[in-house]
Amino acid sequence: MDWAGELREAFGRLRAGEQARVGFASRVDRIGELGQEFNALAEDLRSPGLDALTRERAHGLRSRLAGILAALHVLRMSDELTSEEQRTLAQVVETARQLDERLRKR
């Protein structure tokens, strides 16, 4: 599976309240940095879990998620991605926005 598909699946797990982590965070490029940010977000969500978030923690998580969404936007605008990666990232953005909506309700 490519990194974009891995990210799509990992965001889906986060949205479902499950643990998630991406392996491409070890890359030494912008995509690796995106993976590192995702893993940090996933770790922050893990403890104490999505259902036990305070308003302040939810705000911090939404800020981190906004940074990830901004990085995805920059990547999608670049010429570095295949058309399949572009389509997959569009799905990732939608799933990330759904997660953001859940965080806003906290």
C-alpha cells in the first residue's frame, strides 16, 4: 500500500476511535514530516481517548489537525503526486474534516 492509502486508512481508524499509526513517518521528506505529525496526533488522541477529552485538549488537537490539513493542501497542489495519490488525499481530507467535527463537539 502506498503512503496516501496508509494515511487514509489510519485517519479512518482515528475517526472510529481506534488506535492508528503510519509507517511512512520514517521518510526524510515532506511526506515523512506529515507522517510524524499524524503519529503525534494519534498519540495525543490515545490518552485519555476521544471520549474523555477536555475542551482545551480538543482545541489543541484541532490545531494539530489543522496543520496536517494545511500540509495535505500543499502536497495536493504540488506536482509530486500521482493522480491516484491526489484522489486518495481528497478522501483523507474529508475523513480528517469529519474527525475535526467530532473534536469541535467536545
